[in-house]
Amino acid sequence: MAKTIIGIVSSNKTDKTIVVTVHTRKTHPLYRKQYTVSRKFMAHDEKNEAQPGDKVAIIETRPISRNKRYRLARIIEKPVLREDALAVTKNENEQQRERGKKAEENEEEASK
């Protein structure tokens, strides 16, 4: 039976390949403190459908390339807000602030 892993897509920059980050919590054998370990797996995404931030399931398969031993099984969950959408929102907010400052300056000059 092939192993299935669930993780978050951290990159999709390369064609038909995604990088999936898997976080696991472990307990130290002596000190009994829990800590987080993260591993990255490269997976084959035939249709380039996974985006950064998506929660996906990848399944073990034959070696596809030097680093790829998994393929995308399914996309479990898509995030409500993506980083690129947040970047666009930040740029729009900055532009609105600049417009507001220019409008205030124009009002001050008109009142003089």
C-alpha cells in the first residue's frame, strides 16, 4: 500500500512540480518537551492545479525524477486568502494613503 502524506504547498514555481511542507510534532525522549519538525517533499502535479497555501494529499509513487517520489493525490482545502491577494491589497492601501495625503495637501494650499 502506498504511503499518503498530508501537507501544505509551499512552492509551485517549477513546471508540474510542487513542494509540500509537512509539519510533525515530536516529543524529546529525555526532556519530554514537544517540538515541531518540518520536512519538504517534491511531488508531481500533472495539471499545475495546486497553489501555495493549499492543503494537499500526496501519495508515494515510482521515482519520477531525481527528487520526486510522490504525486498529487487531491487538494483537500484551499485557503480563504492567499499571499498574492494580500500583497495586492497592501499595494492598494498604500496607493489610497498617498492619494489621501495629496488631497490633504491640495486642500491646505487652497485654504491659504
